Amino acid sequence: MAVSKEMTVLNKVGLHARTAAMFVEKATSFKSKISIANLSKETQPANAKSILRVLSIGVQKDDRILVTCEGEDEAQALDALAELVTSNFGEEL
Amino acid sequence: MKKITGIGVSAGIACGPIYRYENQPVVIDPLRGFRHKTAADPQAELARLEASLATAKTELEAVLEAAMQRVGAKEAEIFSAHALMLEDPELLDQVAAAIQEKHLSAEEAWFEGTEHYANLLAGMGDEYLSARSADVRDVAQRVLRILTGRKQKSTQLEHPAVVVAEDLTPSDTVTFDPAKVLAFCTAKGGPTSHVAILSKALGIPAITGMGSWLAELQDGLVAIVDGSAGVMVVAPDEKTRAEYQSLSASFQEKFAIALASAHQPAITLDGRRVEVVANVAAVSGASRALEFGAEGIGLLRTEFLFLDRETEPTEEEQAEYYRAVLEVFGKNPVVIRTLDIGGDKPAPYLKMAAELNPFLGVRGTRLALVHPKVFQNQLRALLRAGLGHNLKIMCPMVGSLQEVRAIHEHVNQARLALEESGVEYAHDVEIGIMIEIPSAAVMADVLAPEVDFFSIGTNDLSQYTLAADRTNPDVSPLADALDPSVLRLISMVTRAAHAHGKWVGLCGELAGDPLAAPVLLGIGIDEFSMNPRAVPLVKQALRRFSTDQARQIAEKVLQLPTVADVRRYLENFA
């Protein structure tokens, strides 16, 4: 059973170096398989534990993303990643 | 013995062993392959890769720590992204597969894998992601260097040396200990490159634009560097060494003589007094400027008050800082430039959109006008601090009359606000603009009646006039302020200002070049503002001419067809 959530990235420059790094670090701390797709650009789901893949889906400000987690800690993983995105990675908007 | 010629960008003579600072990339030619001797054994290649990745990780930890201390936690976080790339599961899988299935060497596989992502990111048409592709290549190079066993050259010099490099980034330049750098020499770069500006500020001889000669220079070879003439002599014979020793002594003596009279005014042979002032960016710089004989400040930068901080400096904080600098100079003139930042130097509290071309974007006065509260705060702080001093306010990056008028409206609004709150302020502050956009230079006769003075910023005026990015080493030599096109604009601006009874300053690198002194004097520049260290020599150069002689030199120079002709002609008077 996988869990997913759709969210909007509101940071000024989207998932750029700093925010992408935070996202990947958080994803890597869980055992589940985690993917992220950029719905606004209709990309394929990318491995959320790969910084290069996450950068390559080109998430810009206001893009909709879909995060999917599958594995023993999927619920916690999804909550943690959603919290990171909705708190705008601790940046002021 | 070999003689190499480049562009002399910082005067002085040095002699010592060469230290080659390598920042050349490791090139893996994908067509020819890079066959490592163990490439036939995939397990050995994987082990080599793993060991190199571990070393790279350790190195990056040290870089991260150094960056945290120097530039702050937020900027340093890019290096945590670098570290993550070393552990990227998708990349590592791809590289391992290439080693195991295609029997590539670790170098080839790593290069192929990282290039794949670098190209992917570069091709996405997003400025931020393009910049990330440079990060991928940076990480890729770190690992390739370790894999190929190249040593990373350190910026820690064991003994004084002549530092030679392809090019030096600002961070390269600042990590060298200036006390051990005898001279900086680079293959690329021009008179306004970072290394040129920094060398001048530190009084270190420097040559840029040495071209392909660099390849022949090896560590430990002795070289003489003449930063005035732009000449390097490698492995000099005894006779040459002796010649330069006496030249060096005479340069030092010349500087000492110039310094001895630095506190006397610069008066031409026919008795015209020229104001020689300094460009300064901090209170400490102001006292140093005084030591070198500056008669005031022609350009006080205020950017660093605003950069590297999370919130805007308060009006109080700014006023206190401006007052501290004004007090150093008593009643002498101090020109303070309002905020001059743009997309290349963002401040977090000023919301700036990412720009493809920050030098043609919202910067300087354009930025001030879209952040009226920030501009008002600065203007009020300036007007308050100016009380009892000789303050002049100068606005950067002005391109049109509308902007001049908008500035005046802002100044009036700031005055009114101070009036209403009953705060004392300076009523007689001159308001001027920098001339650095060609449109402003061309329209100088229209702008002159509405300002109190012009100050010509030749670094930007040159890069805009010649369409040559002065941060791009491949074209920066073109942005030469002695180019006849720039000199003609300077002359035009000066005539326009004088026709309306306004004074003209010049605050680019050109003002501090003794070679340019006669032509600028002849054009009629009233105030020369420069790096403090250049004050003694420029004062001395100005004293050697009469107004008439200088005018004749300027007339001749303005008719010369190329920058090379200008330089050659001016050498006759140096």
C-alpha cells in the first residue's frame, strides 16, 4: 500500500539547490521507497532520494508536485515531507 | 630567459619563484576513452571509485566548514548539495552499471554519468538549474582529480611566490594570504577583473591576459613581474635581474617620493588645482585614504551595509555609519553613493526576481525606485548624517531624465519627512548621478541642468559601451576604459556638464592609472577618485602637466583610432 499527497511548492525558486538538498536528505532518512513527480510539467515520478533526479524534474515556484511513499514507514515519511513543503522549507516567502 | 607580455593591471615589481595555481579541469575525451590500466577488472575499478568518493566527501566537509565561516550558513548550503551528489543512488547505479557492463574505467564511467546529468540540467531552460549543472561538473571534477591522482593545489603558500593561474575567481583570490603573494599573473582577465581590483587595493603587482604562455611556466622557476609594463621575465639572467632590481628599487623610491608629497595638493604647472580623492568601502578604508593623501572621498560604497544580513539596516544604524566616515574627513567633501546592488548580489529582504542578465536588470537606482521604503530610509539617514559635514549624495545606474526627476522627488520626500518629525538635517547637500550607462552619457547635456554633479563610473561605462562583460575573462580585456569610444563619451559628458556650470568626477579604475592622468586632465575632469594607494602617484602625474599641454594631449588622443594607439601614445608621457 503506497500513500501519496499532492502539494504546491511556493518557494521563490522552487526546488533549487538548498531546498532540493533538504528534501532529499529528509527522504533519505526513511526506509520507504519515495518518489516525486512534477505534475505541472507532467514529469515521470523521480527517485526522491536522488538529488540529481529531483533537480531534473525542474520544480519551480507554484508547481504542483505529487509525493508517493511506499514501505514500512510510508505514513511518517509522507507527513515529514509534506511538513517540509508546506512550511516552505523554513524560508520566508 | 623568456619575456612574456600581458596587461599590467597593478603597478610594482616583484621577483620570486612561480607558484602555479591549478584550476584546470580534468578532460576525459569520450571518443578516445580514458583507459585505466585496471579497466579490465570491474571490481578494481569500483573499489577505486568508492575510495575516491570517500576522499571527495572528506574534502567537501572541509570546504563546507570554511564556507560556513566565510560566507555564512545559508550560502554554504550549496556544498551540502554537492555532498549529496556524491551519494546520489541513481548516479552511482548508472556509473556502477557502466563499469560492470560496459567495462569502462572509473574515470570514464564517472565522467559519462555526471555529464549526463549536467547536460540534462543545462538544457532545461531554467537559470537556476543551469547553475546547478555547473555544480554537478564541479563535483565531477573533484572526483576525477582524485581518481587521476592529481593533487589539489592549495592556496596556502609556504613561502612568498608569484602566483600564476589560468584565471582566479574572487574566492580563489581572497583565500591567498596577501603577505605571501609577490604578484598575481593570469592567462585570462582584463584591467577590471576581480584580481586586478584586489591586487591594486593590496598593492600587489599583477598582470592579466597573458594568454597561452601560461603552459610553459613551472613551479619554482624564478620570474620577474613588472606590473606597470605588464611584462614577466621567466628565468632571468644575472644582468636582467640586476636591471629589475634597480627598477624595483626605483619604483619603490618613486612611490616613496610620491608618498612624501602626497599630502600636498595636485597643482598643474599653470596653477590649476585638481581634486584627488579616494574610493572607499569602509571606515577603516577612510583613514587609510587619508594616510595616502586623499583630499576627500569621491565614492563611498554603501552596499556592504545592506548585504550579508537578513534584515534591512535601520535609519539609525546607517546614519551612525555615514557619520563615522564623514567625521574622518571633517569639512572635506565626501560623496556617498546610494545602494548599488542588483540580482548578482541579492539581499534577502529585497525581493529580487532571478534575472538572466543582472547587469542589464534591476540594479542601482532602478532597484531603489522599486523599493521606495529602503531608498527613503537611506536618504533620511544620509541627510541626517550630513549635518555639519560636506556630504554629497550620488545615485548609481541612472539612464534617463525620468530617473533623475524621480530621485529628486525622493530626496524632497525624505527632507519633508525629517522636517515633519523635527529632526535636524543637512539642507545644502549636493545631489549628483553616476554616468555609467551610455544613454546617460549621450544625454548628459539634458541631464546636467537637473543635477549638481556627474561622476563617471568608467568600469561599467566601458563594459556597457563595448558590450563586454567585465566578469567574463574571455571578453573582459575589451572593456578597456582607454578605448577611444569610452574616452569620447567621457569628453562629451565633461563638456556638457561644464556648459551648465556643473563639476565632473571620475571614479572608475581609470582615475587611478597615472598613464591616463594627462588625457583626463585635458578632457577637464575636475575630481579624480581612486583606490587610496594610487593617490600619491596620480597626484605626482598631474603635477607634471600644464592645462594647455594636457588639452593638446587629449585632443590628439580623442582622434586616435584604437585603444592600442591610445596606450602607445600615452606611454610617451609616462
